[in-house]
Amino acid sequence: MSEAQEQLKRNIQTYFIQLTKGCERLGCTNPNCASNSRVEKLNQANAIKKSFDLAKENNVGNLCASYPVDVTPTNLSSTVKKNATPSKTPIQIPSLQYQELENAVEEAKSKGDYTPIVRKIGSVFGNPDAIANSFISPDPNMELNLNLDLEGLNKAYSLIESLPENVRNSFSYALERLAAELKAFAPRMKPIDVRTFLVLFQCPLLRENHTRVFGPLCAAIGNLPGNCQEVLEGYWGGFDKSLFQDLLNLFQGFITHKVGSEVYANSANFDFEISGATKALKILFDINTTKRFVSLDEFCNETVSKVIQLKDDYLNWTEEGRGFSFCNYPFILTPFYKSRMLRVESRVEQQRQRVLAVRNLMSGQDFIPVLGIKVNRENLVQDTLYALSQYSSEDLKKELRVHFVNEEAVDEGGVKKELFQLIVREIFDEKYGMFIHNKETHSYWFNPNSTDFSEFELIGKILGLAIYNSIILDIHFPKFLYKKIFNLPSNLEDIKSYDPSLYHGLKQLLDFDGDVEESFCLTFQISYKNEFSETCTYNLKNDGDQISVTNLNREEYVYLYVEYLTDNSVKKQYDAFLRGFRMLCNSPAFKLFRVDELELLVCGVSTLNFEELERVTLYDNGYNKDHPVIRNFWSVVHSMTDEQKRKLLFFSTGSDRAPIGGLQNMQFVITRHGEDSDRLPSAHTCFNHLLLPEYSSSEKLKDRLLTAISNAEGFGML
């Protein structure tokens, strides 16, 4: 019998055992294996016939990778004749090292027969146990890397890529089977089993967006026990910046590709592969928190934030056991998406308060349906302070309605916007003395000499109410305030955004090469002005006036100085502010934001791109983007100064700043408001809705528009 005939016979025998006895692996997914619980059991005659068919096909993908293909089972003919069950052959776990593969490839090339290579690759790369037994490093120092011979593994992958197409296809199919098995067995894995993942993550196929391998692999990571994920984190934590970036791009690319496809856009929250990839990103995010390889923005995924269903994500997030929510992994979400989630949370809470009010009404109890504030423009601060003091923290979360005394405007959003703008402008005025204004940065910080603690609490409530009601404020706090809100310590670099002169002075002290004590003549006592403009002193530590600042203790001096400025000197003022702020901003959605994102949430974006606004603007009542009046309008707008553009935005929306993400995220509508006339344009600021008459010329439109935006304050026009 020829060698080819002997090989065919062995194949038939192998497949017969696989079809009748199986590979004995729990959860086998091979459709040609008796161990697959979903496959109908074959009688002996059909098993023999199918064994011949599979052997002739000679596709290693049909063979369970863990089966000992190099062991010849009991003679099939004698088995059939005796009508007996084949004897069980002891299973040997295959293994592979690079040198072994290289030698086998050379032999295959010389013989022109790659069948042994196909079998070897299939038996190793399709079997988790075989992977665990392969590419063992001889270096004892590689124990922390699970004894993985990375150099040999990468050379093996390169060698396989150079082989004929049928070999590469078998390799690909083996990886698919392996990934599917890992997905099934992941919850029961032990830390040592993570080595299989490490081998796969070196595979170039993953870089080719091979979703039939990478997708199940991501799902498997998502199902790994915590101790196994810790092993992954420890291994990936040893990567350099380049390898880390490559792995990050791999997961981000997969998520973007899959979430962005039409098939998955509406079901991302219920896809185990997407959720697993997101959980893998969380591992990388935690590593980056320490290593700081990349900016936090690298973890944000625009596609996810644009296409996932907000309702599904919110319900999964708030209802335990319902499903996966991206809100549990806020690093992947854009600030704009987080602001939408915060708005949803606020609306849900307002609806809950309305339901409670109706129940109280029906049961005869006292109730407050809305948060109503009635103020006089001549007494804004005191009227607002009194009005808010009448409400509990729960009442503050109800729908806000504002009314200016002796004015007829109905508050559908625009009136409350104006109240916030006016009260912020007034309470930050120097005549109140609540805040210190740094003229260099135009930032404000709490005045340590001001003891109007109720008004500090008021500004905290105002800031909280603005966030809760999605209103942008023109407030210029230093960045370290937002760090304090998140209980993060301040450092010298934070001072730079508030007082550059002080920052450079302290930095100079730290960088000075000479004798600090002799040159600077400083002690651990600083001076400041009190409310009567008298010079006072403060010891940064006990007996600070007796302790000189030297080369050895200058870092302590700077640390204590920063602590004094940002914390100790304004503790009572800040605590009052925070008390008011926390009444509205202590919710789960609020905690999705990072420090820098919170500043954007409060203040919006100061850079205005009106080309973006033009691209997203909608038109109504006869206008469209090609209408002559609309073309004239945008021509006039693009010729305006920055100050005029801010006035236009304030006139149309009630704020001169863009929301998070820029003007492209604003809903802006221009409506035809009658035929040509001398009337001024008007606006529904609550809806970002500009009402524009059909002016007969560009010159007339410009004149009427500039006149309107120059007299925008107050709601007498609408």
C-alpha cells in the first residue's frame, strides 16, 4: 500500500472515532464530532460513509484539534467486522516550538507535501491545551510572562504567513475554532490559561480585522474571572508605549467597525463581543492611569457615542441585571454623549417629581408642582436667594420656571437662561466682594475675607441648577475648582491657570540652583490682605515664621503654599458652595464626567465655528439652504466680528457659548417670519429658533440683524 493510501486509511479511522466517540471535550462546537451536543448521533453505517467523505476532502478544519492525529486508532475494518466499539487511545497533547515548525516546513518544501504542516498547525492552534504547551521560553526570567517565547512565536507567525494558501486557510480556521472554544470556556478558566490569549494577541490576523477570531476572543475576555483579567493587566502593563498603542488601536478599531455597521448599530448593548472589547479597554485604561502612555481622549470612541441607543444604554445602566451599559465604562464616551445622558437622568427625575406631586394632590397633601422663582431685575440676588431658600433639595430637582416681575414673557426655557446669565454676572461683580478676580487670566476664586456663606451656597445652587437644566454659564473658575469637586488634590501646575505670576515665582524657587535660603530669604510664613486691606500673616506650619525655606524643604513650602491657596484659606467659603452644588449634582450621570469635561459642561465651548452651525442648521416655513435670504444671512454672519457672532448666538439661544462638542451639536432653526418689512428679527431662545423676515436685500438684512443683536437683553420682544 502506498504512503498516500496509508494516510487516507489513517484519516478514515480518525474521523470514524471522532464521529462515533467524539473528542471528549466539554462544549465542543465541531459539527463533525460526537462530543458536540447539538449534532445528531450517527449510526455505524452513516459514520463510515461520512468518514470516507471527510477523509477525501482532507480539510483539517473538520478535525477536532485536540484529537491525537499522530496516533493511529484501532483498525477500522476489524472494528466494522466485529461490530465492536473502537478501543480508546490515550490522548497526547500536541505542542510546537519555532525550531520544530521551521524544520517541518523545510521538509514539506523538499517533498512538496504540506499535509503534515496542515495537521500540525490544526492540532496546535486549534487546541487551548496545545497552545498552553507550546512556545515555551527557555529563559527562566520569562516566568512573569508565563514563560512565553515571544520571539519564537512571532517568527512562527511570520513563517506561517509565507506558506501556501491552503496552509494559511487551515491556520485561520483553527484559530476560529480556538476563539469559539475560549468564548465558551472563559468563565471557568484559571490564571495560567491566560497564556492562550497572549499567544493569540501576537497573531497578525487580528490586525487584519479578522472578526471571526477577534470578536469571539473579545467576548471571551469579557467573560474571564477577575483573577484572569488581573493576569492580562499585569502582562499588558509590561508593554512599552508602542505595543500599548497598537493594542489600544486594535480594540478601538474592532469596536468602531462593529458598532458602526448597520447590523449592530441598534444592538451594541446586547453584543458580547462589543462588551468584551470594551472591558478589555478598561484593563488598558487602568494601566494607562499609572503609565500615562496616551491621553485620555485616546480611549474615547466617537462612533460608539453617535450610534448606540441612548434609551437602551440608560435602562441597562439603571436597571440591575438588564444588560451591558457603556455608562459603566465612561472613558469610551464623548462629553457630548455624557451630557445627553445627564439630560435624560434630569428629565426622568423631573417626571418622577411630577408623579409624586399628582399623588400628593390626590391624597389631599400639600404639593409643589414646579420649582418656581419670581424675581425683580432690581433685586436679583436677594430675590433668588430667598426663593431658593424656600425649597428642599428634592424640590430643586423639579421643573424650573422663572418669572421676572412686571414682564409678560412665558418661561419656555429662554427666561431661565437669562436669569442665570444675569445673576452670575452680578454675583461675580467686585461690589459683592465674594470673589477675587485675577486680571491676568480673568479667573475668579473665593475671597477668604467674605463671610456671606449663604450666598456662596447660592452660587453653588445656581451652578448646580444650570447643569441640571442644561444651561451654559459664563463662569471663569480656575481648573483646580473642578478638581476639588471630584476630591482630587491640587498641585503647582493647577495654579498656572489662575495666577501665572505666582506659578512662575514658585517654579523659579523650585528650579533655583543656588542657595535658596540666602537668595530668597523666605520663611514658612506668608502674608495676605484682610477685608480692611490690612496686612496679615499665616503660618504654613507650626512656628512657620521661625523656619527658613532651604534647598531641602522648598518642595514642602510650595506644597503647603498651594494647599493654603486652594484649600485652607477658603475652606468655609468652598464648603458652603459645595453644599449648594451637591444638592443637584451628586447623581450617577454627573459622575460620568472627568474634571476637564465638567468645565465644558458648566461653561460650554468658547471657540465658535459658525461653518459647523451652518452645516447643521434646519429651516422652516418656506426657507431652505438655497433660499436667497438664507444665502444672504450666512454671508452676513461669516463677515461679522467675533464679538458680533457672540451677540448673535446670545440673541438666538440665550448663551454666547457653544454646548459640549461645539456648534455642530446645537439644534438651530431659522424660520421665515413674514414677508419683507422693517421688523427686526426675533427669537425663541428656549428652542434656539431664529425668526427671520424675508428681507429684500443683503444690506437690509445686515442692518436689521445687527440692530436686533445689539439690543438682545430682556425679553420684551418675545
